[in-house]
Amino acid sequence: MRTLFEGTSCGAALGLALAFCVPLPGLADAIDDAAAAVEPQVIEWRRDIHANPELGNNEIRTAALVADHLRALGYAVQENVGVTGVVGVLKGGKPGPVVALRADMDALPITETADVPFASKVTTTWAGEEVGVMHACGHDGHTAILMGVADALASIQDQMQGTVKVIFQPAEEGAPAGETGGAQRMLAEGAFDDPKPDVIFGLHLMASMNTGQVGYRPGPILASSDSFDVVITGTQTHGAMPWNGVDPIVLGSQIVLGFQTIQSRQVNVTNQPSVLTVGTFNAGNRSNIIPGEARMTGTLRTYDEEMRSLIKDRMQETAALIARSGGGSAEVSFNEDAYPATINDPALTARMVPVLEAIPGAAAELVPKATPSEDFSFFAQEVPGLFVFIGATPPDTDPADAAPNHSPDFLIDEDSLAIGVRTLLHLTLGYMEMESA
């Protein structure tokens, strides 16, 4: 009978003196059977959630669906953790570690154009405009996957060597203006309390990979995200007589170029890459008036906290000094909704690679780091974490031709859901086996 790990050499293959290949007779078959049994329901949940998307901190229907499901399975359930978050705890029949699993539940203010029977028809007002609401990043799939994992684990509760804590998180894409939410708020409101996890695992469906691919990377895998505002103050004057004023548009243009020299001349690019982008530049309302003020906004992406701090300091200095050199002033402010880099614990990642490589129907592979950000990063700052990518584009389609995440045409291959379920199941039970050996 196949066991969770074949043989006892997987630790040695990585050069690790770890006894983590002790077989659990029959359990691998049991979890794979449980995963297969729940797959149709996972697809049904995903389609239901997709057709009824909810924005961050408003996932009321989704959270109720999750909580009712967990209670029916025998989980101890906490609701309204971090506004609409749900936390479920299931204690196994044998002692062992506490493993946390996280899924995000929120949708995006995007009008769906994908042609499927369960396409979203939901609309809302966002930034003063009527827009659609859509699961354009796969969070519907993440929620359905973790509901399926919760179901499968409940079916083998007596054999489980430890405790599982399932965390269904709101507002990963950000809370509404004036509100707080997401992973930070869930942690502040006790998501990791009683019991505190030993590790946490998470996943993300990716259009940039084919179904069957499971991507991992030790260390930084996703970038930090810092949005910023720059206000340049000059002196308004007639456009025909610029010497009578201070032109904030010229100063702002020089600041944009100055920011890029931080990237190209002041940061050690051999350490980690970084991205500094000015996305908006607004000033004035008439062609023959030099305005008194210009405003810019943008984003900073980094993988290293020291580099992140250095670039932010240099941005402040660069903007202020350039503006002063032209007789004006400039102030850079960073928004409070920043996410740190998502960093996979290197030791945990190394231990779990053999587990990823043994997932039926999947091919684990080392992937490059990516520049988007994820607030799973906050969970991984509290305990060792591992965040993996799950391919969601059909195998016969080049991912370059697939609609990317956050596109109105984004559409996952539903076969990827089963890969996600098996991935979290094998990570959970594999880690429990390692720690209990």
C-alpha cells in the first residue's frame, strides 16, 4: 500500500539530518480518496462563490457559507475575526503540532467579461462609480479549496497527528477606504491565539502556470508593497512668465527621474531586485497657468527590509532636495496599507519539498520570485510559513495566452482546484508526520 512518503531517503536527498519520512500506512491513500470524493463539491462551492462575489470586509455571505460548513464538520468555529474572517479548529485523534492553513475570500471591483454560466452579475459603487464585482484573482477557488481540505481532514480526524487551524481571511486585496482589515487585523483580533500555530501554509492560483504545476521558492517569493503620495509645492504664475513663480511640474518631472536613479545608482541590485513606479502625475487646469501644486502617486516593490527602508529614505531626501533646488518644496508620504515581502521560511521549505514532489497529479518546481504582494506575509512573520503557486491555466494552453490574474477575462481551469486540495492536505499531514516521528 502506498504511503505518504515512499521510503526513508527524502531527508537525506536534501542533505538534512531529519527523520521525516516515517510512513503512515494507508493515510496517503485515505487523504487522496477524500480529496477525490470532495472535488465535485469544491467545484460547486467555487462556482457559487464566483457568482456571488463580495468585496473586502463585506464577505458576509461567503463567511456564513464557510462557518456553516465548518460547524457541520465538527470544527470549533470563530466568526467575525477581523470583520468577516472565520477561524476553524479541528483537533486530531493523536498529539502533534498545530498547522494553520489560510485562504482569502474577497473579490475585486472589476466587471467580468468571461463567458461562463456562473459569471458575476454583481455591481457596486466603488470610488464613486458603478462597477462590477468579480473574483478576478482566484480567491473563490482558494476558499473552495480550503473548504474541501477541511472536509477531507475531518474524515480522518482520528488518525490526524496534531491540530489544524483553518483561516478564511477577508480583505486581502485591501480594506475599503477608512477601514482596516486583512491578515493584520485578524492577527490583532486573535486569529493565532489558542492554539498558536507552529507553521502556516497558503497557496495562490496563478494564470501564469499550467494546471498540475506547483511552484515554490525558499526565501522571498512575493514583493512588499508600499504605495506613496508626493506633493510638490511651487508658486502659481502666468505660463508666459515662469520666472515670477516656481513650477511644480518641472520639479515633479525631475523628481520622477531622481527616483529612477535611486534604482539604478544607489541600490545594490545584486542583492534583490526592486521596482519603483510613479503611476499618476496630476497638476494644473489650464494651458497658460503654471499651477501652485503638483501631485504624484506610485508603488514601491522590494524583497528585502533593509533595501525597502533605504529606498523610502532616499525617496524622501531626493524629492525634498530637488524641490528645494528650484525654490519649491516636496513631501513624500507612504500609505499605511503596506504589505511586507512574502518570505517562505527556508528551513520549512526545504523540509516540505519532498512532500510537494510526491503530490499525485502535480509537478513541483522552483519558480522565480514575483513582484505582486500578498498579506499572507503578515502570518509568515509570526510563524514559519510556506506559500506556493498552483497553476490554473489548462495544460493545452500557453499561459502567455491566458487572461492574467486581475483581468476581467480571468478564468481558472477547475482541474486546478483538486491540485490545490491535495497540496494543502499533503503539506498538513506531511508536516504533522515529520514532527511526530
